[in-house]
Amino acid sequence: VGDDQHFKIVSEAGGTLNGSTNSDRTNYFETVPNNQLEVALWLEADRMGFLLDAVTQQKFEIQRATVKNERGQRIDNKPYGRLGERVDLTMYPEGHPYNWPVIGWLEDLDSANVDDLKNFFLRWYGPNNATLTVAGDINTADVVKLTQKYFGGIHPCPDVKPPVVAPFTLKEDQYNSFEDNVRFPLIEMAYPTVARFNKDEPALDILADILGGGKNSFFYKKFVKSELAVNANVSHPTSELGGAMQLTVYAMTDQKLPNIEKLMREALDDFEKAGVTDDDLTRFKSSNEASILQRMSGVQGKAGMLASYQTFTGNPNYLKKELDEYAHVTKEDVMRVYKTYIKGKAAVIMSVYPKGKVNVAKEDNFHPKPRPNEIPGTTFPKVAAEKIQYVKAKDDFDRSKKPIPGAAVGVKSPVYWTENFANGMKVIGSQNNEVPLVTMSLSVEAGHKNQSSNPSKAGLARLTADLMNESSEKHTAAELSDLLNKIGCSVSFSSDRNYITMRMNAMLKNLGAATEIAEERLMHPAFNEEDFNRVKKQQLEKIANQSNQPVQIADNVFDRLVFGEDNILGINDLGTEKTLNNITLDDVKKYYKEMIDPGISNLVIVGDIDQKTILSKLGFLKNWAHHDVKIVEEKPGQPFAKSTIYLVDKPGAPQSEIRVGCASLPFDATGDYYKSTIMNFILGGAFNSRINMNLREDKGWTYGARSSFSGDKTVGSFVVAPAIKADATDSSVVEIMKELKNYVEAGIKDEELTFTKNSLGLSEALKYETPAQKASFLQRIIIYNLEKGFAEKQNEILKNITAADISALAKKYVPYQQMAIVVVGNSKKIKAGLMKLGYDLVELNADGSKK
């Protein structure tokens, strides 16, 4: 398979693909139309058996740079990003394979060479060390035959034995801390526990849920409800060789971590005194069942589950055994594991504090040994490589010939029904019997944009939605959480630019109880003073925290420039400190009364239930009284006179967040907006797009770079949005602008147009495979009042669009000479280079105001 062809072949076939690696395994996964099964197996066998034919020093250097950029994006430039690797370094003894991070430290990446990579691949990437899972509309006998054909001749790697590590214990609490670019001081207590599939894992998972799994948990009540923390949770992640009970508190800025640690220990004592109840077990077991059903709703989820079970237990059908183990956990089991692994045991106690504000639970008593390159005058030693012979497969067929796919199976849009209630509510639904779940999404057009006439109270829609997640007139928030968890269901509210949305996920057998809670939360919120003060304080802290988030700063500044500082769309939906402080509880009650109304609401239902049955359970929505509501129209963004760089300083940032774009089209399903998404696909919409291939695959400057159009009923925008390594910031701006210019002036190539048509045209099945995808598809139909045949019309547009059409769209909607170029990064390192590019450069504060 040629350079860059694996992604291209799968994408052009209408599929998706990716890969990931963790401490225990690497996996590759792709989802393709079933006529492409042989092509997919051919591709994966080529990767396993013949990758080293294609490895060159240049490719090695590019991918090494890509991994460095991934580390920068996910760890070094992310608040609290180094927490996990520091906890593992402190917990696991030297030599344990979890002692170092999966992605490595930069010196590891710098010290590796191409021979290390080749030897590592030969050591581990063989058929005898792999699990192949195929799930979907397939003939199993055909799968076995094709697998034998393409993988049967691949030479095995050396034998792989199950890993064994010596057991370890912490003799005393290990205190470790580091400074980070964060707002909230964090403390995490991590207790070593058991590996995945250990007999005690189910009881430990239930213990974690009781301690910090929701609004009824000990940690939520101790820290969040008391306003000592913005967030507090307990989790129990496990891996093949070990696990940990992780107790984490993001403290308010005025809190000292020694006191928080004391209170965390008190919370454990509170749990021990209270003990475990039958309700505790019921809550977890119901929620766990619902979670498993959600994971099984798509073929990728099923395949991943089967692969994991086979790899780590040798039994792909382990699900039944696992469910049985959780079902039989007793109250005594939970108390036993608490006393075995937590009570009186030593833990890693990690403190993360804001820059310049030392705040630690206790002085560090853990001091890692210096790594060789941290000692002056030393170099990082190379690990001796195993010399394994590269033996190629011997076949009786020509692997260089790509298999010819079978006939494509036509995909039809989901069958759906519609209903209009007398009070103005529009309803759309589709029956889906894949799993016994029902999903409902009620969208009320009462979002952020409705502060357009009163931007001094921006953030009101978000605050109202968050308060609807709190107490009702009948129950406290903790009681509602308890009721929902017992039936394995969720009912929650959120807000965005246009809508306040209620989402309900319910197991079919508990649908009636779930709709009763949905009615209570929607129709009878308490809006009490205590909840208001706490939620408002949390929202103020989130606003302040955005100044530490490079991604959020870049997005906020871009929106402010595109839509204007006097436009509500130029303000984040959280609001600002000033606007939120203008909001009272009476404002929330008034907004709810005036705006939460069936006449401006759309209801989407997807699940294992027919139209008649579900409508019989929605009397509370049919009978909901309607009154006149005025919807505020958004103000569109304004064009830029010329492209200008707007620089926001982020001292010490290892990466720069870049946004290049402008105001653009509102959404439409069959007009220029839809056509522009086709136009953008090869520019920046696909992995094989020009922008991503240039910045990631050719230069190694980023982990990924994309461009996109986004729009709603009245406004829209176009943006290119990569995170770039700092020393390539100015060069990346040059390359992005060059790609935009070349696309506008030279147009699309014939082979690019063919790729775009094939990829977009054949990917239709992926748009509505899972219940969530179906719901998203139906939501577009009902929000934009789309006609029944709109998908077929889109297919016709895609089929008939020409290179000349693409060029005309690019010229009209990619005005590269009139764009905002937002750069958030280390000004000391990047400003000089940016100033040489020939654009005007304006320095801004993190809130978008001029310096």
C-alpha cells in the first residue's frame, strides 16, 4: 500500500479509521461498508506484514515530531495534563512498566532511532500476538477464509508470554507536587488496588461510585455542595497489571490543600460509619447495565468489547461472566475491599497548584531518581535492540493488487414518523431495536442568543439550564440523582448558542419512571437560593478558568473578532464575570417562565419503542400550556477589511493555538452551505486533506489540522483550527494561508474531486448507525424543517458537482485576504517571527480586548 494510501482508501470507500495505544495494548480499528471487508483485511495485513518496507528515516522523523505534538497538545499544554504520569511515576516502582508514560518523555522520543522502531515492530507486531475482531453484517465463514488468505502467511513474532510483575506496596504516603498553568489547586489521593478482571474489581468499582460517583456521593456532598470545590470525584481505573482508587478534588481558589486532604480522610470515615446500603448496590448495578448497553449500540463498540475480552481473558464472550460478577457483589464485599485496599493504607498524594501560588497537601517526600540526561554531562543511554530477522510472507497470490470490492449495498435513511402537538411542539421519532434503550432530546429555542437584546446578562441561559439540573419542587438534586441511578437512566439539561436541551437516556424496562423524573425536572424546577448561589459561583469559577485554557482562549477571541464585542455571539455562553454578577435568581425564574415553552420546542425520540406506545407516555408534554414567545434573531458577523494577526500571549506555552477564519454561511441542507462542506472536504475536512497532509504528514508540526464550516439558521463561520508546536508558529501561518490561496486560485484537482465524491457519498451509513447518530440526523430534520427526500437531493448534488462549482464556492467563501488570524502562544518565542510575515499584528488580552 503506497504512501498515505491507507487512510485515503478507507476514507474514499466511505469508512473511518484510527488507532490508539495504552499501557497494555495497541489497536487499530476501521468501520467500512460491508462490501469493503476484503479491502480492510488486505490493508491491515499489509500493515502487519509489510510495514517495514515503507519505513524511512524521513517518515520516522515526521512521525516522531507528530507524537511530540500529541504530547504537547494532550499533556504539556493541557491543564493538569501531567497529573496521570506523575501519579504513576510515584506509585509504581522503578522497572514496573507503568512507571513511565505511554507516550514517553521528550528525551525518550529524542533518543529513539529508526532501528529501535523496526526492532520493536518485529518483536511485537505479529499474528501470534494479535486479536482480529470483525463485527457487522457479515458471513463468518467468509471472514475466516479471507483472514487465512491475508494473514495466514505472515511470519509470527517471537513468543509473547503473559507479563508478570512483582507485587509492591507503598510503605508510607508518597507526597508529590508540581506547579501548572491552572486556576484550581488539585489534590489526588491514589491507592494501589488490583488489575483488571481481578475478583475484587467489581466491589472496588462500586466503592468508587458510592464515594464519588454522583450528587448522592460522599465526595460531592463534602466538597461540591459545600462550595469547597468546583469538582470532586472518585474513580477506579484498572489495567492488565494493576489499578488504583483515585480520589480527586479540584478545590476552590481560596482553599488550602492540607485542609482538603483532612476533609477527604473525613469523607472516608463518614463512608465507613454509614456503611453500604441496598440502594447503593442497586444504583451502581442499574447504571452499569445501561452503560454496557450504550457501548453495544454500534458495531465498533461491539468489536472493541469482544477484542478486549479476547486479548485479556482469552474468552471473547466474557461479558456474561463479568455481568454475573457485578450482580453478585454484596454489601460485605464492598466493605471488605475498603478495609483491604483503602483503610489505613498508604497512597500517592499528588498536589497540583497554580503558577506562583505554592499550595501543597504536605512537603514532598517522593523524589524520583534523576534520569541520565538530567545529570550535567550525561546522555540518555540507548536500549540494546533485539536483532530479529524480518521474514516476509510467502503467498500464492499478488498482494500488490488491491481487492475489488463487492457491489455496494444501498443505504436508506432511517424510517421516521412525525407528530405536531396542539401546543406547538414538533415531534420526530424512529424505532430502533438494536438495544433496549430509548433516547429523547427536547430542544427549546431559549439559548445564549436570546441575551442579544440584553447582553449585560450574558450567561443567563447557561445558568438557567444548570439550575434545572438541581433540585425540583419535590426532590433535592441528590434525591433525583438517586432515583435516576436506581433505574439506570439519566435526565439532564444543557445549553448552547440556540437551545436549552433536555436529554433523557432510559432502559426500556424503566421508561415510565424515567419520563416521570423528566416531567418533574422540566416542569417543576425548585430554583432555590442555595442552589442558585452555588451554581452561580461554579459558573464564575469556570469563566475565570478559561484564562488558563489555550484552546478556549483561541475560540473565544476568534468569536469576538468574527461576531463583534457588542454581539452576544462574541461572548462565550458562560458569560463574563461582569455579566454573570448582574444576574439574580429572579432573572432566572423570569427567563424560565418566559422562554421555556412547548411552542418553540422540538422533541426527538429514538429507541426500541413504536410511535403509539411512546406518545402514550408523553401526556405531560402534550398538555404543556403554550404562550407567545419572542425569539431573538442573531446578528451576523462582519467581514474583515484585510487579513490580520491577533496575538494573545500565553507565557511558556509549548504549543500555539491558531484560528484562521471569518464569518460565513448559515446552515442549509441543499444550498451553498452544504455545497461548501463538499468544497472544504479536500481542503481541510478529511485526514487526507491538503492542510492536514501539509502540516502533519509532511512537516510534523501538529497532531492534526482541520478546517470546517459551521452554521445555524441565521449565522455561520469558517475556521482552520490547529495546535502547532511553538517554533513552527509563523511557518504554519504561512503554510495555512498558502493552502487557502492555492485552493482558491488553482481550484480542485480531478483526483481530489473523485476522492471527495466517493468518500462523502459512500459514508452515509455511518451518519445514523447508533441511536445517538440517528437522533442527531432526526434533529437536523426537525430543526430546519427538511423535506423527506433531502438526503437523496444531497446525493444528487454531490454526484453532479463539478470542479468549476468547487472553484466558484472557494472563491466566494474562502476569502483568504480578509480573515482573522488568531494566535495564542508564547509571545517571547513567536512574536518576532509573526511580525516578519507582512500582516498587521494586534496584541490582545485573553478576553479579546486590546492591550
